[in-house]
Amino acid sequence: MSETTPAVTWTHDLATTVELVRTLHDLPWAADRSAVERMVAERPGWKIRREMSDLLVVGLFPTGGTELYFDATAPKQPQYRRIRLMRLLDFAPAATPHQRQAALRQLAEALGAVGSPTPAPTGAEGSGLRWRSGERVMLLQSNDRWAWIALHLAVGSAQHVDEDVLGRISELLPPLWDTGVHRRRLTLHRFAGPPTLEHRRDVFADVYRAVCGVLGDPTLYGGGPNGPDVRWRGSGEDTVLLRLRADRREVWVETAPAGPVEAEELGSFRWGGPGSDGSSDFSRLPYSWQLHLHGPGELATYLPGGRLAGNLAHLRESLELLFAAWIEQLPVQRPGEKVTFTMASRRISGGISFTYDTAKGFLLRVGARPGDPQEVAAAMTADGWQPSGKRWKAEFPVPTARTATDVAALLTAELAARGLTGDHGEVTARRIHFPAHPYGFFRATGLGMETS
């Protein structure tokens, strides 16, 4: 019998928890809304409780208790890519690693009676499990907050990579991840020639979905100037870090001890900066953005801050590199979502509002510059702004490889037109976040501005 303590809360007793996991294990895959409705109708006590743009929640008990979360393939789409049984355990902030480990070990041992799972490092403290059957993978996962079950539909076909790539991912990645092999690099796809933005994005999307289909969701989404960098991480500095990466030559996975990798990255942010010739090092940052959604595994002990630009030329470079990364990487890793922030300065009333929506492109808004209205209107129109009520806007609805350059140039030209030089603290980024995920955190380490 499991026991709730001040540090660990079991949503249900252990016997009930095992039966819930067995039910999910035996559940027919519900790929769309109509299938979920039929499934709920066939089970007394089940009820659709809540529906959001990217999530459908099914209650399994008349009051409270664990629920099924159906995650949509994209916002406002009635097809689902994953089912989660949330939550089996809750950990108090004061819970020690030993307390979490003891509860997770007890849970994993009990769930060993469901089907034929194998150990997997997808849970904090190394107590994850994986069930593989045909077209789907089920995982016991955890972090320092809670434990849950995730059921993923394995990717059976791809449009932009050969079928043998999917076979290699399915065959080679689980043992590579499970055994904690250090310093291994496995190429999954090579580009025949210099790929276009669209082709890089499409190829990585096929590979990324296939990797998630066997390993589950990552610990950290992200990427940088050289390409995407999605990370799966276990628990502790001695754990292995598995990274799915890509550049303009190939897509690959690599494994390495998490501690040395993260220490080296921390040092590059702490000690890097402009060279003696005045050039910036934004293009050499290990990553320029990361998104943490309280997924499986554990974060690094220390997360570096961002690099700051010291002048407008460096700020323009940082923005261009960051926007180019977002255009290529966000539509794959977080399709249908958006990132927003406001460039704030005492010289810009209301600031410059910024939105990059993976479905709708870029939207910038700003108030009029000081001065003669007619002269201001002519100057802002010439720079690329359009009147929009009492403010001005600039839209880039279908971003291309050129768009990052254009948006960065427009923003820094606007700062210059208002007498700003880009000195530290002169312009700040406020409220930078993913509106769809208020409980995670978003880091734009390559933004070039202080954030608040």
C-alpha cells in the first residue's frame, strides 16, 4: 500500500493507480475527437471535462482524481498526438531526491505487472519505464514536480526522409538512450546539397516526430544559430544528455555526459563577448533559445543568462540570428504557437510590441515618432511601417529566409530613428513568453537585451 507523506502525494492508492495504467495500456488509440467521444460513451463515469485549443481533458472519476489529457497535433485541430495520464504522484517543493526516488521506485515496481515494460531514463531519478507495442509507445515519466504516463503514437511514415531513417530511429535510439552511452554521434539524415529553409525544416520535422515517437517528449526544446538543439535529460549531473541536432549538412543525435556539456556552455555565456576587433559572438552561442514545459527529466543545476548587445550593430545581428532560428525551428517543435515580447524604452511610448506566430508570421506594432505628423508619417512609411489606427504596424505573414534580416533591420532602424544607440539597459525586452504555456519558462539567450 502506498502512503502519502508531506513530501509525496499519491493521487490514488497503488492498486487503483496500477489499474488506471493497465486501462491506458489496453486502450484503443483515440486519434480524433469522434474516437474520444465513443471511448468516453463506452465507459461509465468517464466524462469530457474541459476543452482548450490544444488540449482535451477527460475525467475518469465523478469528482477529482487522475485525468486523461489528449494533446492536439496543432491548436484547434481535433486530432491528437499524445495521451497523458496526469498525475500519478505529486512532489512537494521540499521533497528530497531520496524521497522522490523511493516513491518512483515503488511506482515503477508496481507498474511492472502491466504488460512487459523495460527500464528507461525518461523519469527523474532513473525510474522510468517504456512499453512498446506496434504503432505506439507508452512511458512512465517524471520530473521534480510529478509523475505521469504518456502514450505516443509512433510515426509510421515520413514525407521528406527515407523510410529506413524511421527504422533506424525506432531500432537504435531506445537502447542508445537507455544504456547511457557516452560520446556517441549517430547521423540520421544527410542533405544532398545546400538545403533551403523549407527543406531543412521539413526534414527535421520528420526526424523530430519519429524521435519523440520512441523517446517521448524532450526535457528542453530549443536551438541556435547553427540549427535546432532538442534535449532529453535524465536526473543529476552524471546523467547522459541526448540531443537531436541539425545543421545545413545533416541531422543527427549525440549523447554525452550532461555535466561537462552544461559546464562548457555556462562558461561560453559567462566569458564570451565582443572580440578585440569589435565583432560580436552571437553566431557562436551554443543556443539562442530554450523552452521548458515541465517535461520529463531534470534541468541543469545552473542555466546561463543571455548575451547582451553593446550597440545597434550587434543588436541587429543578435535579432537576425534569433529570428532566423525561430523561423526554422519553432514551427517544427511548437507548431501553431507564438512568442511575444515588448521592446521597451523611455524614448518609445508604449514600446514596440513583437509577435512571432508560427502560423501567421511576424507582427510588429509601435506608436508614432515625435515630430511633425506629416514628416513622421512619410519617414515611417518609407522605413516599412503601415498606419494601424493610432499606431503603426509591420507584417510579415509568410516568413522566408530573408525575413529575419528584414525584421531585425526594421527594429534597429526604428531605434536609431528615435535616438537610441543600443547601449546596455537603453532598450529592454519585457514579458517575453509563450502565452500558451504560462507555467513553463521561455529563455531567449540570444535576444541581445535585458529581459524582465
